[in-house]
Amino acid sequence: MKISPLKIGVTLVIVGIIWTAFIFDETEIKYDSVILKQSSSFETKLEFSGIDIGFYKLYMPKFAGEEVFVQILDTKENVIQEEMVQTKMSVGYFDFDENGEYTIKITNIAKNPVDIEIEFGNTNSQKMYPSGIILLVGALIVITMIYFKIKNYKIEQPEENIS
């Protein structure tokens, strides 16, 4: 039984997608929800290890133009990233290279209370290289095989009756 390269490519793409999904699933993420009054702050900490990329996602369900100020602090309480958020949802990324607790600090600078949902975690991007390579190889095989199939495909056109 001969297996076509197209089926091999599709299989590699599926394996790469499933592997990447498992990596996302095992990522440690901290979820919090808080209502910040005017000029108040909220912070949450999470343990990071190794060298990788961290992320945070802020969502304000009842957004009405409020502004919040976000800071990411490293293990020594140094600011490694800061941003002014003026949108309903914001996602930010930061690099970390030390083991320890990293902190996200959110300050309400608006005049009204702000309801915020927070996700804070590690992307585990370093673990995604093997699955990404498998996914890329599979996609290239699929594209190449489809190109060769389409290249040799001919459509007969009806002759035009010119009177």
C-alpha cells in the first residue's frame, strides 16, 4: 500500500497542531478579576522559570473609555515593561530570563471604577519549536503536492459558435 505525500503532509500538519495545543494547555496561567476604584492598584504574582516569553491579557467587559496603567515587574521589583491601556481588551508580551516571581501591577487612572479580568502567564514558546517545525514541514508538503496536482489539471472549454 502506497501512502501519498499529500496524506503524509496532512498528517504532519495535524500532529503539529495537536502537539502545539497540548503545549498551550499545559501552560500555567493565573486568572483574576477585580473592580478597581479611582487611583487604586491591584497586583498579582506568578512564578516563572527559564528563559521565555510571558504574556498578560486585560479585558474590561463594561468598557467606557477608561484608562489603566499596567506594569510588569521582575523578581527584583524592577519595571521591565509598562503600558497605558485604553481599549476594551489588550494583550501584551514580555521577555523574562530569570527564575522567580514576576508581578503584574494594574493602576486605575480613570475617574470611574473599572472592572478588569486578567490573565497572566507563560507562553512556553521555547517548547513549541519542534511542533512548529513539524507543522511547517507538513504545510510545505501539502502546498507542494497541491501545486503539482493543479499544475497538471486541464479544463476543457467548449468551443464558441461564431455565426
